[in-house]
Amino acid sequence: MHRRDALQRIGLVAAVASTSGCAAIIEGGPDRKPRDGDRKRSGNLESTNIIPPYEDEDGNVVVGVTITNNGDEQASATLEASLEIGESVHEKSTTVTVPGGESKDVTITYDLDFETYENADTKGIDFNLV
């Protein structure tokens, strides 16, 4: 009985640790300050999937996220994106409108060399729906 309880606790700790590790990668590491509220939601809109950074045909960094409208009617929000490369943070925002019950991939292009992003010691992406 004690062995089963111990194994269940170890499994829970491992699951939480693996989830925390993913959040740290997406959020830019353990030095990030805690955030207030649920920044991945705004009304019926929710960010549901991060599209990994990639290089466009001009060599710039492109980041993206899938926004899902969980409501029945069209909804809009502002998507704020922060791209951290080393010691610098680059911010952009755009208005997103998604029809009811649908999802939309939104990409943001930064006028930054993709190779610089790839070779940075620290990097992170943060999305915020407001």
C-alpha cells in the first residue's frame, strides 16, 4: 500500500515538473515574473497553440500562435507578442478577429535576423491577449 502511494506521488511530481519545464521554455525561463490573470484568454478568445519561430524568405524571425474563439459570435482582441533575444525584448501587437467557433493562426514578423535569434544564449516568446 505504501509503495503504491509513493509511486503515485512520484508520478505526480514528474508530471508537474515536466509541465513546468515546458512553461519555462515558452515563457522565457525561470527568471520570469509571475503574471496576473490568464493572459492566454480574452473573452471567448484563447491562444491554444504556439507556432515555433521560423525564418521567412527575407531572413526575419516569424512567431505565431493559434487563436480559438470558444463562443458563437465573432470576437476581437489585441494580441501582444514579446520576443526575447539575449538581453533585448522586442514587442509588437496586432488586432485579431476570429469568427465564432473557429480557430485562426496569427503570425507576427520581426525585422530581426533569424540567425541572431537561433544563436542567442537566451530566447523566449510571450503572447498576451487583451
